Amino acid sequence: MPERVSAPSAPTAPKQSAPIVSGTVLRGRGVSAGVVAASVVHLAPSIPEPESGVVIAAAERAAEAMSIEWAAVAVADELRSRTADASGEARAILDASRLLASDPELVSEATALVRTKGLTAARAVWETAAAHERGLAELGGRMAERAADIRDVRDRIVAEILDLEMPGIPVRDEPFVLVAADLAPADTAALEGGRCVALVTEQGGPTSHTAIIARSLGLPAVVGVAEAAGIPAGMTVLVDGDRGTVEIDPAESRIEDARAASVVVAFDGAGALADGRAIPLLANVGGATDAEAAATAHAEGVGLFRTEFCFLDRNDAPTVDEQVAAYRGVLAAFGGRKVVVRTLDAGSDKPLPFANADHEDNPALGVRGLRIARRSPALLDDQLRALALAASSESAQVEVMAPMVSTVDEARDFAARCREAGLERVGIMIETPSAALLAAELFEVVDFVSIGTNDLAQYTMAADRLLSDLGDLNDPWQPAVLRLIGAVGAAGRAAGKPVGVCGEAGGDPALAPVLVGLGATSLSMTPRALGRVAAALADATEEACRRAADAVLAASSAADARSAASAVLAEATQRG
């Protein structure tokens, strides 16, 4: 009998770093607002690498290879079950992991290593995953970020093969702060409904899986905390997702303040400044379930309806009838209210087999968003037709906008196609510096614009928004980004047309008054942020917002911009 891979030893403790004493304040990047105190639980480490050099006898290789297939099916089934119980961003992320576990190429390559080289099942999966990781790394940019997805699925399949405890979120009866180097997609999606009350990670950026899920679940989160591994398990920490700090063993008075601040702020459905000027507060949604939750949270409408959910997990495009049914589910939740629909934003880190090329050297700057219509014009025309049919069947006030617009000609062509399809209110996303600089001319051909601050920051600062090392550059408080937003706002005022903000910055209570001062006429966000943003706006007059905007436009750094805005708004509140 051949030597078998022995079961790995018990997981080791998180990597050690310098001891952290009580009262220490660690700093990172706050990516999800809120303040909470609880004891620390470290994420279990990844599955240890299976032993190499073991050769399976030829007579046993078929059975060994079969164990890979069964393990992959079991992992995909488990992820499918969790996907069915999740919603919104969590559902989309879990489904992406399920698709990886079901990838026939990964399974076939791993089983081939067993049959031809005699590798153990666990070792074959490990080596195959490593090859796929290298392939993603060679693509670079945001595709390289998917390496975490590959590692997560690898660990789950190996754990199933070796009958080990699955990696993932610990189960606890008491509330806890989860500390980790980083979180895999399935880990972040598994947080919903658990006892985790905050997240602290060494890695991650403002648009990583961790950040997106934390915001959607209302969990305070701080990423990029280099010393996170040194926080002792069981230690009480105070996580401030607004300031990006983690305080070790805080005083009881600080904990009591955190508990008071953690109370969810209700939204009454009417965003307004202190002097009564209405600022509609809208929701970002990705499907009917999200829309229903947003309506329950009293969102005044939908500022960003991501239509990608209708196109995912398919080898061919959905039919017009399929799209109509999907869109009506969202529109029905907001009868009589505004729903801004973004047309398909595939490409970059969200490629679709029927819309994108197999390979692009630089996908973040490639054929994505509206540019897909260059290759597949029928794809856009079918979607516009479906949206028009859905709009005619529901009472929602439907507006349509295109992502990734760079020129006036692109905007003009999109507007003409929308109106030919029967859609009257047409706009574009401002995500590229070129669109921001051409805002005045763009307003001549569209009815409104919506600023996607995530991509606008990425393209303005030439910094991949998914790389934690560049998190300081991908900051909407960067003066260059704020100045472009201000230019768009000024163009909107001059044209007398709406300027929305639908990026993550729209849900930042500290930034919301500044955005209004820069010219934003509405803000769209995760529904959990509505109450906090409404409260921040209710404390600021239009004059205070304008003065805060002037202050940030004169700043030379993101830190200076934050400080300047905070000082102006605090002074205005005291005088008021």
C-alpha cells in the first residue's frame, strides 16, 4: 500500500507580531461606518498544504480521482445552499464561489494529475489551484484579486477530501469582532445572521469583498491594519469604522459610548438639510430582494439598480422576456418613485462569456460597461427594449444610465438608442476623468448624471481599487477626486440638471454634506446607511455644505480635506 497523506495537525494560531498593550490604538482604513466593542476572535487559518512526494498505486488512482469529483460536488452543494439563504451582495459573492467549485476544468485537471502522476487527491487539487492562481496573477489588475476566490474553493475541497473542519467564520454564542489577515468571498458572505459585530483585517481595500459585505450588513469594518495579527484572542477592542481605528482594551466609558452609537438610526423617508432643502436619499440595489429591503428601509427611490444579476451564471444572454420579468421585480417595489437603472456593466473583474473577449491585457481599461455595445450592439438594444417593456408595465419612474462613458459621442449615441427604445429619461455615469471634464458638454445630450465615486477615484488616481496597498489613493476624500466632483456639480448647476452620487462615498455620513455642497442633488447608498446620512444632512444648512465644499477644494491631501470639512461643519452646528 502506498503511503498516504496524514491528516494535518491542528491549526496553528494566527501569525505572531509584537505584543499589543492595553490602550493602544491601531490605525487602518475605515470601510464601513459604525462603532462597536466586543471580544476578538481570530479567523481559523487556511488548510495546511498537503504533503508532496506521495505516489498513489495505479490500481487505486481511479478511486482517488473520484474523491475529487465527490468533494467538489459536496462543496458546490454546500455553497449553493448558503447562496439560497443569502441575499444581495452576499448572494452574488457566494454564487461566484459556487461556480468556481463547479468548474469542470479545475476538477478535470486535478483528476488528471491523480491518474497520470499518482498524486493524492488533496495534493492534486492544491497544485491545480496554484496553476489557476498563477494564471490570474499574470492577468494582473483586478483579475488578480480573484486569487482569493481560488484559494477559498481549494481549501474547501481539500478539507472535504481529508475530512477536516471547513475553514470559515467561527461559530460563537456571544458577539465578537472577527480579526483576520483577509477574508475569502464565502467567508464574508457567511457573516449574515451570525454573531460577528465588526471586522478587522490586515489586508483589503475600500471595494474589496470584506468592505462591500460589511457595508451591506451594517458591520463596522477597518481594513489595512498591519498589526491585526498581534491582537490577543479574547481581548476587548473598540472598532471605529468611521475613523478607521481599533482601540485595544478600551475603558468602560468608551465601551458605553460605543453601545450608544451602535443603535441603528431610523430613516423616515425624507432626506433634507437643516434649512429644509430636500436631498433625496436613494438605495443601491442588485435585484428584487434588495429592492424590497430598500423599500422597507424607506429609501426614497433607487439611485443605482445594477442589472448584472440578470446576466450572471449564464453562457448566453437572457432573452428579452427573461429580462422584463427580472426588472419588473425591482420596479414593483418602488411604484410611483424613481428607479435609476444602470445598463449592463460587464467586463474588467466581471467578464461574461457572451459579452467579453477571453483575454484582455488590461481589463480594467478594456471593453467594459457601455463599450460592450461596440462588440455586441444587440445586447444593449435588447436590454433597452426589455427595460422599456418593464417600465410600461409598472408605475415606477424609470431612468436609464450607461456606465463607463468617456466621450460626448458615446453619450449622444446612448441617449438616441434609449429614446428610440421608448425610454425618455436618459443619463450617464461619471466614472472617468474625461467624463468629469466634459460634464458641461455631456449635459447638452443627457438629462442627468450619476457619479460613481469608486471608479472615478480608481481612474483619477491610477490605482487599482481592489489593492489594499493602494487604499490610501482610492479615497473619495482625495483632493483630485473632489475637484472633479465639484466640476461636475458646477456643470449640473449651470445646466439646471440633476447630479446624483451612487458610489460608496454617497453612504458616508461625514462626506454627504460635502457632496451636496459640491453640487450633488441626490445620494444613493446601501439601505443601512440611510439613517446616518439623513442625520448628518439634517445638521447642515445649504450654506454650511457650500462652505465645507469650498474648504475641501482648497485642501492638498485627503487628511486635510477631512479635517477642513469636519471643522466647518462642526462650527456651523455650534452656531446653529
